Amino acid sequence: MALLIVAALNRQSDGLWFQGDAPRHAANGLFWWDLLTALPRDPIEYAVRYYARYPVIAPATYPPFFYALEGLAFAIFGPSPYTARFIVLVFAGMAGLYTLEWSRRWVAPLAGWAGAFLAFVPGIVLWSNTVMLNVPAVALGLALLYHFRRWLESARTSQLVLAAVFAAAGLVTYYPGASVFSVIAAWWVLSVRRLRFDRKLLWIAAIVSLALMPLLAALRLGPVHLARHLPSAAFLVRLGTWTYYWRMLPTAIGWLASTMALIGCAAGLASERWRSETVVLMTWIVALAVGLSVVPARDPRYILLAAPACVVLAAIGFACLFEYLPPLDPPRQAALLAAGLAVGVWSAARIEVPHVSGFREVVAYLREQAPDDAVLYDGEYDGLFGYYFRASDPDFRRRLARADKLLYQYAPISSFRRNQVSYVSSVDDVVSVLRTHCGCRWVAIEVTTRPNPALGARLLREAVQQPAFELVRTFPIAGSGTRRVDVYRLVGRVEPVQSVDLDFPSFTNRHFDHVVPITRP
């Protein structure tokens, strides 16, 4: 119920606002379902040809489990971002149920309210209503920790098997979710005296190892991408490396939940009854922060797996408090819970999930005006435009080209700093490339108050002011500041393009020449 309330509060958002990951997660669902239903003999060739037509997918950057579920949902209900957002909400519900069960088992039967209150944590509110992989990773990581903890206590094979299943599911959902293994390692060290070697562990390790195959394939296909994510010695000795997630924890969890968790830590450590559980939860948070800190890619949302631990710590704080109060009868318990839920809803209502709109209308217009043509797009929201472009083209009749692939490159390569490379040096170069190498009569360009500093982007905007281009329509974009999309048509002859050359400098040094865009059989 709490999760549905939070979803209703943010019903205006389609979940694709976070550029550029969220729309690519939605586009990946379409790609993976097409790949699974086509079963091509050469999956890499299929992916490259698919990218040649829709250059917004990221098939090797993220593993496929979530996308298989998403693609199946798209096949049943149609390609809609709300369908993808619903799948994320299902994972959020799973995380809430495991938090509820954790609190009831290891804190107190009445502490199950923690599962509902997880839905009100600011980071959970934001990312459970956005098409991202962070909340699915939290749900699968929490399930892994729950069953691993039960196995540590009972040594039952069924719990270890469930832990292995969720570990594998997490690895084939989101690579940063592997940070949960730092918690597993910490708990293993704390429990090593009570553990006995069991041959079943070898079979479990084999199951988990199979889940590493997508990661190993991605590492082989993307050595440049891998190098960017490896920590350097200078990075590891920097103080900010180890303090970042501690500073960002209140941002992800919220100051209210963080404060309640700190109170719960103090109360739990002072209580003989809940001291051991408090140590387990504190170890969870510390090990997670340390594991994430060694990775150069960082964002507050990566620490979201600490949210269930913080909520359970808050439950311990209340449990300690109630030990000193007279027992409450059921009506008073219900009244107290209702009051807490009201506070939670009020807190969640203050977290607004952004919504960026207007791109669907641009794509619809271009589909009507140019149902079989290629379109060149340039702008920060190329992923959002690209998702709607692919979703509205079930027969693979159109083709999308990106200016930041054709005219210039402005992206990270070996580090997270953006590297600028221009493939054109003048307005005439831009016009020539569009006429002879792009095959795009239609050009859509984002116009903002903060223009792209890349030379190629600036030259493109100068080129469309020339007589060779005709401005046909302007579309306002809401939810992302002052922004619009101008649609131009190139006047005169445009050479048709049968194949394109592709390279991915921020991912791999490999080049793909004369790639024919994918077609429907």
C-alpha cells in the first residue's frame, strides 16, 4: 500500500527523465526481446546492425536479466515507459517485503512496519519511480543477504541455494550490484569460527560463476570501458575516495532516516538484546560503503542498498524505546502506525520525481512526415528521443543517426573526463557530410540556454541557419529547463545510405565498417 501511494504521488512521470541511462534501459528491453526472439547465429553482428539503425542501445554495458523481463512485458502490453516503470516498482515491493520479514525475524514481530517505511525513503521514492536498475539491484541484493544470513544461522542447504539464485540474478541484472558481496565477505569473516566446509558450496559457487559470463563477455568486448572503471593508485590514496559515500548517505537515505538510524545504532549497541543485530546491520553499511568506494564511478544512488539496513536500525531504536513504555493495546498500536504512515507519506510527497515531456510529439511528427526516412538528432536527450523513435518503429523502417557520432565526439574515453574530437571543421563540411554520408534529410536539434561546447555541435547549429535548410517546426520541451527541439529539412539532393561505419571510442578500440542496419525478416 505504501508503495502504491508513492507511485500515485508521482503518476505524472513516465520514469525516463534521467538522461541518458533511463531511456536506454527502456530501449535495451526492446533490443533484448528482439534478440531473444530472433536467435541470430551471430549475436554481436545482430547487436551492431541494430545499433546502426537505433544508436541508443547499450547491449554490453548492462547484463540482460531486467531487460528480458522488460521485453516480455513490452511484448504483452506494448512498448510503454510506464510498463518498464511498473517492473521497477515490483522490485521495490520485493525489497519492502524482505525488509518486513527481516525486521520481524531479527528485531521484533511488531517491527514489520519497517518494510512499509522503506517505500518512503527519499532514494527509494525517486529511483523506484524511474526506469533504472538501482532498485532491482537493491531488491535482489537484499534477498541475497536475507537468505545468506539464514544459512549462516541454520546451515540449511535450501537457504544457501536461494542465496545463490539471488546472487546470480543480481549479477545478471546490474554489475555495480556486486558490491553486495563486500557485505557477504564481512559477515563471512565475522562467522568464520562457526562455519564448516561443505562440498555443496562448490556447486553453489559454480552456479554463481555462470552468472559472471555476461560480465566476462562485457569485459572482453569493452576494454576501454573496463579501464575507465579501474581505480588508480592516486584515486585510492585520496581522502575523498573513502568519505564520499558517508557524505552522500543522507542524500540517498534522507536526513530523517539517517538520523533515526544513528539513534537506532546508539540504542541497539546499548541494549544487550539487540546488540548483535545492530552490529550485523552496521557491518552491512560499513562494508557496502567500503566496497563501493574503490570504484571510480560513483553516485549517491549506488549506496541505496544501505536503505533497508537504516530502516531496520530505526526499528531497533523504536523497539528499545518501547521497552521503557507501558505496553500499548492494539487500538493505540494502530493509531501510532497510522501517525507514522502519515509522516512517511508527507515526507515522500516532498520528493518529486522529474518528468521530461515533448519528445514523443517530435517523434510522432517525424514519423508522419518521414515514415521511411533517416533522421539526424543532436542534443542532450538523444536517449529519450531515441527510445520513442525505436518504440514507434516496430517494422524497422526508419533510421536514427546521432550528430555526436557522425560530426563530433564529446564523451569519456579512458577516464570520466569528456574528450572532444571533431570530424568537421566548417559549416560546408557539415552540409557535405549530411548530403553524402548521413542519408538524413531531416535534422532535429535541441536548443538550450547551455549549448554543447563541442565544435561539431556548434557548426551544426550554424549550418542549419543556411539556405540549404528549412525550419519546419519547433517543439517545446517541458521539465528540463528552457529547452526546445527545432526540426529542419535539408533542401536538395541527399544521397541514400545503405551502410554506416561505427566505432565506440569510449567502449572499445574496435571499428565496424560498412554495417548494414538491421531489418525485419
